[in-house]
Amino acid sequence: MNKFFKSVIENKWWQEFFILAFSFILFTLNDWILIKSWRGIWSGCAYFLMLYGHAQLNRFFLLPILFKKHKVLLYIMLSTLLVAVFSVIMYEVTTLWIYKNCFLYKSSEQKSYVFQAATLVATLICILSVLLILKFYRDRKNLDQEKLLYNQAQLNSLREQLNPHFLFNTFNTLYGISLQYPERTPELIMHVSQLMRYQLESNERQCVALEDELSFISSYIELEKERVGYRCNISFNSEIDNANAYKIPPMLLICFIENAFKHGTCTIEKCFVDVDVTVTDGKLEMIVRNSLPEKKTEIVSTKIGIKNTTERLKLQYGSNYSLDIEETDIYSVNLQLQLKRYEPAR
């Protein structure tokens, strides 16, 4: 049934048919008990078609003056003139033909120009209001669809930029480890390949299970521990109130963690990186803190990660997230967002 109504709303021919039927029944329903002959039926249909024709003339020839040319006064003047012309036509037609043969005639007040003008205006409002509501629905749906496609194109572009960014940082980490522990390089290459596989597989999906994303983050942190664990205090904690219940866009959180390791461990002095993720009633809060070195060394940075991740948050969560970044004696990131429920594919 829902599909039927949806097809009616979106199909213009169905719309025209139902508007015609609806307005015809609305203006004649109370008078059908007065039908006495086929001639009366045809006369009644002719009367309504004049009303309907007036509404369609206004719709196709006068409404564009209002909506496309934005000339309100001209539209009102021409609409008034059209009503006046049709009032005269309908008065003559009804007096000479329709009221003599049709069940619609019930009182002498109907034989007046004012009555015909009022009937024309009422029919016009009835038909145009329905048409305009449907037009607004279609335009709004098209606008939402265009916006959705535009946002998706933006997200795809941001992902395409972030993938090489993550790859660049990961191979830098692998390179640093290989210099210190060359014997562990084959094992670490396998570890990196698993990270890359998750990245490639999740890239085709809008959302992934939160647990999968946290597992990916955990693997990345383990890789960083191999590089700087001997001089850096690293902690990662996650608490989720409902396992396998939530979903999140893939690779959305990793950038803040990459950034913490990149800028917080760029010195030989003691340092720390803390990552805490909690989920309560669908609200995720991630706090990432890292030390700031006293003697800063120059780091090659494309500055793509944080910027693109912020853009993704805006596109995918709108106002349903908050991001606070502070730099004092330490660098901290506090991200809060409302997760959606996860429904596994069947």
C-alpha cells in the first residue's frame, strides 16, 4: 500500500487523475442523488470541466508569472481578469443550457455572475493547493536527493584524501620500526597488511560495527607501541554499554589517534598517549590526550587529517556531535557524537 501511495505522489499522470477525480467528487458529491437522466450527467460533467479548465489555464499560463517572473501584481490582475471572463462564459452557458438539464441547479442565486465567480475561485484554490503541495513535495525530495548526492561526493573525496594520508603515516611508522628492529619487519608488514585490508574493505561501506572500528584502532595502537613503546606510556581503554549495538562511519576516529602519536612522540624524552572511548545510551565520547615535547622538532604534516575528519563529522552528524581541541601543557581532543543503531546484514 505504501508503495502504491508513493508511486501516486511521484507520478505526475497519477497525480493529474486523482486531482481531477478528487475535485470532481468534492464539487458534485452532494448532488448525485438528484441525477434524473444521462443528459443531466453530461451537463454536470461539462460544468465541472469548465471549472477544471479555468484552473488549468491559471496553472500553466499565469502561475509561471508568479513563480518564475515573480510579478505578484500582474498575476493577481490576470487571474482576476480570467475569473471575470470565465464568470461571463459560465453564466451564459449555465443559463442557456446546463441549468435546464442538470441536477446542479437548486436556487435562483446560482443565476448570477458573483456565484459563478465564487465557484471558479473555490475550484481554483482547491485544485492549485493540492498541485502546489505535491510540487513542493517533489521539489523538496529532489533537493534532498541532490544534497545527499553532493554530500556523498564530498565524503568520497574526503575518503580518497584520507586513505593516502593514513597509508603515508602507517608506512612512516613501519619504516621507523624497521630501522630499530629489522628482524621484526616481516611480522610487522603482515600486521600493516591487515590494517590496509580493513581500510580497503570498509571504504566501500557507509558504516561499520563500532567494535570493528575499535579493533582497528587497537591494532594501530599496538603497531605504534612497537615503535615508541619503550619511551612512551601508551594506554587504550574502551567501554561500551551494549556490545554489537552501534555503527559508525569507517576510519572516522583514527585521525585523532594518529595525530596524537605523530605530534606527541616526536621527541626522545618521556611522553604519553592516552585514548579512552566510552559509549553510554548510544552517545560516544572519545578523549585523546598526548604530551607535548619541550623541544619540538619539525614534523612533515599535510594537515589533511584533522581538517577532513572535521568535514566528515559535519556532513554525517550535522549538529549531533561536539569536538573540543585544547592545547595547554598537553594536547587533548574530546569528541562526542550520537551513534546510530547497528543492524547486521541478513
